[in-house]
Amino acid sequence: MPSTTAVAALPRAAWLPRAQAHAERADRLTAVWREAHDAGRRHAIEDFLFTYYPTRPGALRRWHPGAGVVLAVDADDERLGWRWHRAVALPDGGTGATLDVAAFLADRGDAVRYVRALVGATAARPGTFGCFGLHEWAMVYRDGAEGRDHRHPLPLRLGTDGTDAVVETHRITCSHIDAFRFFTPQARGRNQLQPTRETQVALEQPGCLHANMDLYKWCLKLGPAVPGDLLLDAFELARDVRYTDMQASPYDVAAYGLDAVAIETPEGKAEYVRRQRRFAARAQELRGRLLAVCDALLEEA
């Protein structure tokens, strides 16, 4: 039954176009992956966005206004059956749908607090920009000519010996636990940092490509409490970062019509840092918006 509290709501004429525009934007952002998926092809770059971050385009198409917003709906609207949603009475006698913040926090309160702590700590410290994407190289270092990182069906751009030489002649400073945990055993000791899950909040920094991609993961984790535009902005950043991540990797991405960011050269290093700084600036703006979502939720707790 609807709550008896009468509240103002966004009329359908105001929010339905926003929901439609959101779905159309999601379709544009996922078009490359959907085309490959529908044809039964692997996409060595974009598959990551739907496997490591387990979601589907249909979930991205679903628009949420965020907490504290009531939408005028029909009495049989599907939103009333969505998880963590409730019906409320409107002044005109109609029905509204809104996020049930209390129910959401009962289930996801710990996640909100963790995301707030991690994202806030990351936003508060300066970025470092000298890693040059060597985490991807460390994931295939001295791993045997036939067994290198089968997650990516691409050849190594410099071959096995050339890839190993890049790792051996560079300083590796990966701060991200979810990249470091995929290092080969031979590479782990070469990293100047030894990140763990317990030290993640202390080590995460805003120059890290994977920390910036993970803003999409944290938006997914908070589900309908995150406004749709923030979710798609985070997905778009993750998609853009992922392309650079693979262009700067040891893999040959020419099959996708892409040039390498050859981080083994001075020119490649400079290009990597230029992109890294641009991504960091975009990510910091998204962190501010995500922190505002967390703070608003926690004020309700």
C-alpha cells in the first residue's frame, strides 16, 4: 500500500523524456560491445566492461533519478515492483514511486559507508602519474610463451622476450590491489608497493587508471541510489580508460584499428601521462558527485 504522506512528484511528462534519453545514450555507449556479442565475437577491449564489472546493457538502460525524488506513475507501473522502491500518495490522489532509503540502507548501508571512505580518501590525495600502465605488462611477465594471459585473445606487440625486457628495465609502482593481484608470481616482487585489500583505502590514488574505472563499479554497487546521468558518465569514463589501458598494454590492438601507446618509448610515456591526467580530472569530478550521493544517503541513516 502507498505511504499516506502526500508529497510533490515529477510528472510523467517531465521524467519520461529523461528516462528515454538515458536509454538512448546507454545504447550508444554499448553499441560496439552489443554488436560483437550478438555476432558471437569476443571483444578484447570492451568485454572487460561486462565481465570484470558484471552487468548487462539492459541494466544500464534503466534510469533512476536517485534518492529523494518521487516520480508520478500509474498504479501498475513496473517501478513499484523494483527492489528498494515504495509507493507514496500524491496530493492529487495519484501514486508516486520513490527509492525506499531505509530499506536500501538496511541492505546496502555497509557498502555506502565503504564507498564513501574509499572514494573520499582517493579524492583527497594527489595523483601519481609515473606508472605508465606497466600493470598489464606485469600480468604476463615470464609466464611462458604459450600461456600468457589468456583473458585477451591478442598477440604480444613486442613478443615474449621484448615484453619481459620492458618489465625488467622499468620501475613498477602499481598501487591498485585489483591490478596487482593479477601479476604473475615472477612480477609481484618487482612492484615497489605490495597493495592488499586491507590497505586499499590507504593506497588508492586518483592518477590510477583502474581506480578511475572502478568509479563505475561503485556506482553499480549503489544501484538505484545513483542518478542515471552519474552512472552513464562513470561507464563512459571506464570505457574511455579501458581503451587507453589496452593501447598501452603489451598487446597488439591493431586489429581494432587502434595505435599503440608505446610506453617503452619517451614519446609513448608522454602520451600516456597526458591521457592519465585527463582521465584523473574527469574522475575527480565524478568522485565529488558520488560522494554527494553517499553523504545524502548517510544523512538519512
